[in-house]
Amino acid sequence: MNRVSKENYYLDIAQTVATRSTCLRKSFGAIIVKNDSIVSTGYNGAPRGRKNCSDLGTCIRDELNIPRGERYELCRSVHSEANAIIAAPREQMLGSTLYMACLDSKTGELVPGTNSCSMCKRMIINAGIEKVVIRNTKDDFTVINVSDWINDDDSLTGRRGY
């Protein structure tokens, strides 16, 4: 029997969570896992009770031709990582792993090479999450030790194109 790896099992779930996204640009899904139990999930979308871009049929960042990784303060969405962290108790996040997948909202295709923005990286550090696993393809993924973000302060400035 050919079983899916544990990482891809959780990435499959994160990818499914991404399909709940209401963003017109990119659909992100994140799950936090500790001791082989899912602690919480999150996808990118407007704060509770506010209109989503998908409801409005427009994205201000698209309208202004804002490149990836810039001017997030204009975005209506709360990021998937932030939503997963908000939904989880801190003691369950300490030493946990965050799994994340990104889909192109228009095509539904996986988007390889994504990473958390600098604000989400700060939240992941403060939450006590130990590792981040990001899906690149159906079978391949990138594993990031959060301690690397702590040791490399430049990774939090956004100067690396994340």
C-alpha cells in the first residue's frame, strides 16, 4: 500500500481549507498541527461581518496594479496564518507546525514558492510555532524552521521578495 506522507496529508487539508478563501488574487489555507492533531485552520478573507472581495467582485490591490508582497494594508483580507493563529490557544501552538498551501484564485492551480508575509512571520514567531511547511506541488514542499526567521532579522523586513 502506498500511503501519502504525513506532510502531504496535512498539506492536502491546508489546500482544501484554501478553497474557502474569498480573495480574488490568491487563495491561502493554513492549518496548525501539534502532536498529530489539528489545532486550528485558517483561510484568507475579510474580517467577520465585513464584505469579502469575492462578494464585492473587486480587489483594490488588483485595481491599483499593486505587485505581490506590497501594500497589504490596503487588502480587505486577514491572512490564513493569522486566522489560524487567532483560532488557536497559545499552549497548543507552542512547538507546533503550520502547514500552508496557496492556489491561484482564478485558475485553482497550486502556486509554488510562496511564503508568509513579514507580518505573518512575526505572528508565527510570537505564537511559538516551530516549523512552517509550504506546498509547492502535489508532492513537493518546503520546510522552514521558524528559528531561521528569528536568527535572520532581514527575513522580517520584506526585502527578500517574499
